[in-house]
Amino acid sequence: MLMPVVLTVVSSLMTEREVHANFDMLGKSGAKELVNMKWIPDWVSFAQYGKLLIKTTHYLHMFWNSVLMVAPIIIGQTVVALLAAFAFAKLRFPLREPLFLLYLIAMLMPFQVTLVPNYIMADRLGLLNTTASIIWPGIFGAFGVFLLRQFMLQIPTAYIEAAKMDGAGVLRIFGWIAVPMVKPGIAALIVLLFTDYWNMVEQPIVFLQDEALQPLSVILSRVQDETLGVMFAASVLYMAPMLLLFFSMEQYFIEGIELSGIKG
């Protein structure tokens, strides 16, 4: 599992000629020569990163496209999910269970099933070929509600009743009791959402005809052999935010997954 990651990082530190020689050998000899590939560069070179960040500026542009698409989705869906999950877990209102069932059905539907309705709606609203056509559906995704509701259900009712006796309203209970108690769930949700939307390919291809608006994930799916070394450097740049986010929130993430009951 770590082999592709190691190979990507090592190849990004090779010269362009060394990268091509390494992979030409693999192409001619087949998978049996994988162990004979060069795993340590003859000379560590950052030339590929120089080309990526200075000469090939569209990669950096696509990277910021990804950031500006994913950040609003994570922030928006987290806020919406917290509010909806609290309502479904701790508030009593008509049709609560049927409405939550609809959330589950929406969560289980793959992207391909809702593609045509979403495309028609985006077209009618004039959102095609804008990042809003991806951001708004992402903000109101159902997964966050389902995940955080599992955490909200574990909050003891006695805490909420005690807060009510002290005169706390619904919003104060939500902000001062519910949200702090589901921090591991929030961390798990942020990591999972980031991984999902940072790697999206189909949505940008369908909704964004202008390549200047597309994220880095789409560009990396169109590998060009003549820029193989730069592609490896771009892949490292692409992986870096995911790794940094995971390791910075590792403790909360693992705790959140364990508490939610999600099993691989």
C-alpha cells in the first residue's frame, strides 16, 4: 500500500531523464522487474518542483482550484450537519424518523444516479461551468448528518435536561454542550470529507467544461508521458494536504471512528 506513495516521492526527486529510464525499463520488462527499479535517486534533484511551481504554473492554479472548492464544502457541510444531526438526535418534531430515513436513502445513492437531476437543476439555475454547481450539493450532502447524529445520540439526556433546568435554550445547549462533546466526530467528518472531495474527478468533468476551473484531481487523471517527472511532483503536492490534515488530526480522527461504530 505504501509502495506507490514511496515511488511517487522518490520519482519526484529524480531528474526527468532518470524518471523516464526507470519507467521505460518497467514497461519493457514487465511487473517482474519492479523490484529492480531504482528506488534511490542518483542525485536528489528538485528540478521537477521548480518546473511545477515556476514554469508549469497551471498545476499550481489547479491546486488552488481544489482548495477553493473543497474548503467551502467542508466548512458548510460540517455546520449544516451539526445543526441537522442535533435536531434528529435530540429534538422532538413531527416526521423526524421519516425525514432521517430520506437522508439515509440520499446517502446511499451513488453520484451516477443523481447525476442527471443535478445537471438539469444546475443548468436551470445557471450554475453550470461554475464551482457553485459542485460546492452547493457538497454542502448539503447527507453523510455528515448521518455520522454526527451517531455522536449526538451518545450525549446523555441528563446533561440536556440539567441545562434546561438552568434556563438554557436550544441554541445554548447546542453550542455549549452538544458541539464540544462531538469534537472527535467533527474531526472524523473533516478528514473523510476532505479525502472524498479532494479526490473527486467525475463532478468537475461533468459540471465544469472550462479546464481553468477544474481541480488538480482532474489534471492528474490525464497523465502525459512527456511530463512524467513533473506529474510525480504534482502528485506529491496533491498528497501533501491530505497527509498533513490526517497527521494533525490523527488522534481525534481515530477516536471519532471508534466512537461512531464505523468499521472497515
